[in-house]
Amino acid sequence: MLQQEGRTQILTPPVSKPEIKKARAHPSQQKGCDVEADSFSVAWHGNTALVGMKTETYYAPTADSRAQGTDATATVAETGPRVYVDAMAQLENFREALAAREDAGCFRDDEGAHLRQSIAETFPFPPQVAAFLRFGTYMRTGFIDLTPDFVLRLVSPTGADPDVSFYEVKSMDGPVRIVLASGAGKALAVPETPAYFRYLYWTGGSTHNFRTTILGVPARAMLHDATTQFLADPEAHCAKPGAGIFCQSIAVTVGMNAGFYVHVNGKETFVRLGGQLGEALGEARNGMRLRGAQPIPQNVMVRRIFHGKLIPIKVDGAGNILSLVAMPGDEIVFDK
């Protein structure tokens, strides 16, 4: 159920137990895998993850959603939904704690991504907060880890009609490959070997010199140090990135977005990470958005993945379904 509360939307999933069964295969590390963070907790019972949400700063739930898998001791009584900077820090701390357990062998990389997705599907959240939980507080950290289902769109000036190239991130049982899907693909040299990739955006010599960089390492645990070394000298790091490390800063004349596909009347359509579903409407043939306001479609239905199945999203009141922050695999159907 999508509800509008002031300037914020709240997406409340169907009621489900805060437990994620078969959340991991038999790991090499059985003990020390629980997570106790300011915002969330994860307790393992075998391969089942029991999840608790402890923070009170992400949203103000409706009366129907107060018992939605939350800690029985938690009380949430806000006058309206709001998101704080410290709440974003807590979210990132929880993600980092999960990553540390992954490095310790508690679960695999793909299982960690599935765990974060399942948590985002279990509790009521503002849709943007759910995106931060799944993909990181990228507006705060300045980077996005490129996990499977991500898509990169690069727009290069080539005269009157720019080249629009799409690259897809494919799973390789842990590491990923970045594969050219369409377009000339001259703006990004596709890495030849699977790795763990991070999309970084930063400013160059001035605040108006906005740059993006793709950084790849052979082992996920190397991402932190590689990112720190890159940010210490971003202008020069890619010239000599180190053995096994891929580093390419995209030309300032090239526009680059990370996002994913949603389905619009059966057609795969790109939406940038953090973008609204309305951005999937009015796409030009080359994958760019058409200029100007697009006609509002009639009889719009949106379905979203919930624990592996697509289910419809209902709108309560005057909420706008097309202003919902998109997620991978969303399906939009409407009358033409």
C-alpha cells in the first residue's frame, strides 16, 4: 500500500514475519555472524535470519502498520515521516556491519544482496530509504557498488545525435562482469575479467568539474582500500591503479548514470537509481527521455517484487503511483 504523508510517501508491504528462511548456504563461519546495529539487528538460527528494526527515525507508520515485524519494545510516534542525517549514517553502519560478516565467511556476496533486499521488503519505509538500505546511502558516501541487475547508461556527444550506450552488470557467482548491451560503447573500456566494481562520482579541480569513475578489484574486501587510495588522488590514480585493479574515469563530456530496468507494457526501460517510475515514460528510441511533459497514462497498474513474486501496489488516497521511487524489476502496465 502506497500512502502519501505530507511530502513523503510510505510503502507498506503485506504483513510477514521478520524472518528470512534459507538466507545463506552452509557457511564456513557459523559463530559471530549476528549483527547488532543502531538501526537493525540480524540474528541467525541456522540458515534463517531473524531481522529486527530498532530505529524510530525513518518513518511514521500508520495504525495498520505499527505491528509490521517491529521489535515489540519499539514505539514509533512521529507527527510525520522524516529522514535524518544520523539515520542515514546508521543505515550505512548497518550495511558495513553486514559486509564485515560477509568478509568473515558468514554468507556469500549474492546472499548479502538478497538479505538486504528481503529486509527492505519486510518493513514499511519511505521508498527512497528502502533504496538506501539495498544499494547504500550513495548520496552520502559518493559511490554505488555495482551488483547484478544494475545498468549503466553512457551518453557521448557524436554530433547531432549522441551515442547512447548501455552496459549491464552480470553475476559471475560472486564477482560480476560489465557487459556492453547496446550502442557503440566507446566511452567505457569493458573490463575483461570478472571483479567487484564500484561506481564513484566526485568533483575534479572545481565544484563544476563533475566526474564519474568505475573502479574494480579482484576481491571484494579490497574495495575500501582501493576507494580510499583513489579519493586521495583521483586525478592521477587511474594512471597507475595497481596490480589487478581496474580504474577508468569517464570523460567530462560524457554523461553517465547507474540504474536498472523496469518493464513498461512489457518493454525494458532504464530508470536511474533513485529515479521515479514516471521517468520510465516517454522514452525515445535511443534510450533517452523525450523532452517536455509526457501525457499521463490511464489505468496505471504497478507491480513490485515481494519475496520473489510480483504483486500489485495499491494507492491509498491521493498518492501518485508514478512518483514512487523505482526498484529493479518493477512492472508498469497502462492503457495506451
